Amino acid sequence: MTYRTVLVHVDIGKYCPARLDMAIQMARRFDAHLVGLHALTAVHLPAYAIAEAGTTLIEAQKTVIREQASGAENLFRKATQGAGLASVEWRVSGDDAVDAITLHARYADLVVLGQSRERDGSGVEMDFPGRVVLAAGRPVLMVPYAGRFDRIGKRVLVAWNAGREATRAVTDSIPLLREAEQVHVVAFNPEGTAHGAVPGADIALYLARHRVKVEVSYHRAHDIDVGNQLLSRVADLGIDLIVMGAYGHSRMRELIMGGATRTIFESMTAPVLMSH
């Protein structure tokens, strides 16, 4: 398995250039076809606004949408020109951003998105990345809005809970894990029989068969939530890529009660490859 098609969401937001750099890095690294897709969160004007403003408001909205698409395309063309990529493609969708990315992701091996931040000018809602992770059926590489990441995947942390989502994330990340200098498989507060006698040992053996260099550890600290334990280990180990399953609990439960996925979405300090 490798990544032969990389899909990146492109907008005119403040943090899009870093996301584009990451997508170009992945496409160059795996000799992949790079697809840039521009799509915005659909804005539905209330009927009374349309009735009062008539076609003027609708035309003004269309103008803004065209300008944003043009700006995004210029950014994409400038970033990819001379980047040494074998194959590049630009697309624009008039569908809602989540629906558009989900559809186009069906024909990609890896989706690159950026961490959300209020008032970043991206044209998508704050919950856009989380909804894509749930709907896309593809691994999503999330790029933090803070920091610089010239090359990722030298030192990787796999957050292992023996669940379906984590298993999917591990399998989806094998092309990167094979190239890593060191992969740390870490189980936080392991519970239940799925972990086996030694938490993390079974998935480490699986990865070793894929020629991945693995170290295994597990940590128990029930007074600290798993997300913050994970971020602490990322700092301690100098990790440049996190691999984890997303929304092992329902998204609604995580939004209300908190959870590792929510913590990472809000506070990631390194790129994160997520699968659901």
C-alpha cells in the first residue's frame, strides 16, 4: 500500500499555505497525484433577506464565492509550480465543503486538512475537519495552525486503544510508518481483554511484520484525560506525527463530555493522521 492520490482542501484562509506545503510534501514523497479542491460551507440565505434584497444580495454572494475560488486557485498554482510534482489537478465544487470533500475523498488515498481556528478566513465551519473525518472513509492528515513541519514521520506516536478506529488508523498510516526512524506505540489507561496480556504488544508485532521499527509502552493515569496524556508524550518524545483513531466514542458524547479526539482537534502540537 502507498499513497497514489493526495487530496487537499484549499481556501484563502490564513493557514492554508502550511496545509498546501504538507500536501505537496506528501505528494512528492510518494510520487502521488495531487488534487487541490476548493469548497466552502454552504450559506443559505433566509427567505426574508432574499425577498427584501432581491437579486442584488444573491449576485453579491456569487461574486464573493467566485473571488474566493479564484484566490484559492492562484494560491494552489503558485505553491505547486516548480514543486517537482509529477501530476497536479485543480477542482472547484459548489457543494457544501463537507459533502464535496467526502465525495472527492472516495478517489484519494489521503486527505489533507488544516486545524480549525476562529476567524481564520477559511470559509468553512469550525467542525469541518471533524465531520470530514467521520464521513470520508479515508485517512485524514490534520495540519496544526501553529508550528512549522518541514518533514513529518521520523518519530511517530501511535495512540493505541485496541479499537476499530485505531486499527484503521494504523493500517492507513503504514506507508509513513515504514519510513519512520522510530514508532512509539502507546496505550493509555488500557482496559479490557482486547489489549491482550501486554497492551500494545500484538499491534507492535503486526507492525514489525511490515518492517516498522516499534517500541511499545503503556501508561496509567486515570486522573488525567487521555488526550492530555497523549500530548505530554508527544512533547517528551519529540514526536513529529501522531497516528490515532477518531471518535472511538460517539461524536456527540465527545462534544458533551470531552474525549481524546476533541482534545487533539483543539490542542494538537504536531500533525495528526486520523481515521474513523
